[in-house]
Amino acid sequence: MNEKTMLGENIAETADTQEVICCPENLVYEKPDTLLDTPMHYCPGCGHAVTHKLIAEVIHEMDIQSETIGIAPVGCAVFAYNYLNIDMQEAAHGRASAVATGVKRVFPEKFVFSYQGDGDLAAIGTAETIHTCNRGENILIIFINNAIYGMTGGQMAPTTLPGMKSTTSPFGRDVATMGNPLMITNLVASLPGVYYATRVAVNSPSNVRKAKKAIAKGFEYQKLKKGLCFVEVVSNCPSNWKMTPIQANKWLEENMFPYYPLGDLKVPNDKEK
């Protein structure tokens, strides 16, 4: 009886201690009001979820929730509007940057961004993407590159690596017949209308922090009316890669990063800032 009483007291003391430790001034993270409570539809380990969180945090920290309009794509991120507590507009497949252009021209004072996967942006939306970047529209494009069509069954995408297997390249991507992967960020970085272009990832804590800074820069430069900002997020697709999340991140580091190296591709010089 005494032992149980003592055990109960210890539990109570532990609970009291936890209550003291978990006080507001000691919190290192809390969900921003720009991130909605909604059932998660992404596969375990998918980079979309982390990227959504980063966008929500940046908008919250910049205090631009009521001034931001996001454009959702067709693909795995088609339900982006269910996660982000901001004004959102759906776009037809590949047309997100064109819709973002229209929204920005109607509401030039708003912060406008499109959120697109590689199938959406670099395949069916190639023309819209290139011309939006070439015009230097004052928007932010966030581009998720997982080297495959995620939602529609794992077909080969323009970003699929040489030799990489997919449902439409079961023996691996043959460059001789299927062409080389499209280095879309390198391509748009060469256009004069693009002010800032960078490639990041969300597979590790350090990379997540860098990705958040890149997204924040994209919004900050838009506020300064500097032109188009382009942030590529090299991500994974555990389900279509037929891997666990841990295996997918390892494969990402060993195969995706060498082909799509992380880092800035175009940054403003000191005179332009």
C-alpha cells in the first residue's frame, strides 16, 4: 500500500513537473494559425507536408496571412488549400503560374505564390512556367521535384533520372529514346525576368531550415517588387519509389542530390538588393 502510495505521489510529482516545464516561455514550436487542422492525405515521409508547414510558418511570421493568395496545382498537392489558412485558388493542370499571373495583376499589392509538382510545372505546364518566368512576373513559384508523377501512378516525369524506373519506364529511363531529365531551375535561372532561383530540400533539419529561409526570401523579394522568385524543393516519393521513408531519404541523398545539387542558382547582387 505504501509503495503504491509512493508511486502515485511520484507520478503526481512528475505530472506537476511536466506542467511547470511546459510553460509558454519554454515552447520552441507551436502550430501557426496559418496551418489548418485537417486529416493528412500525404503518404508517410512525403516532403509535401513539411513544405506546407514551412509556407505556413513564413506567412505567419511575416504577418501577411490576409495579404497572401496561393495557387494550388493538380497532382498530389491538389488539396493544398485544405492545409493553408489563406486565400487559395485551384488551377487546371499545369496552369498555376498563369493563374498566379492573373491574380497578381488584378491584386498587385497581394503576395501571390504557386505551388506545383514536377508533372504539373515541368511537363504539362512547361510553356506557362517558362513564359511566366521570362516575363518576370512578381510572384513566387514553389516547385516540388520528386522525379516522378506521384498522384497518377508513378509514371516517368520530365525530372526522372537516367536509369530510374517508373511505370512508363519499367527498365529505367533511357536517355537515347526518352531524353535527358529537364533541369528546370537551371533553365529558368538563365532568364532575365527571374530575380532569385534556388534549389533546397526538406529531408533533414538543416535542410528544412535552409528551405524555410529560401521561401521567406521569395516573399521578401516580392514585397520589394523585384520580379519572379523560383524555389525548387528536391523531395522524395516513398510510395512510387517503392521505399520506406528512411530508404527514400537515403536514395534522395545518394541519387537526386548529385543530379540536382542543392544551392542558389541565381541571387541578387548587392546593388540589386
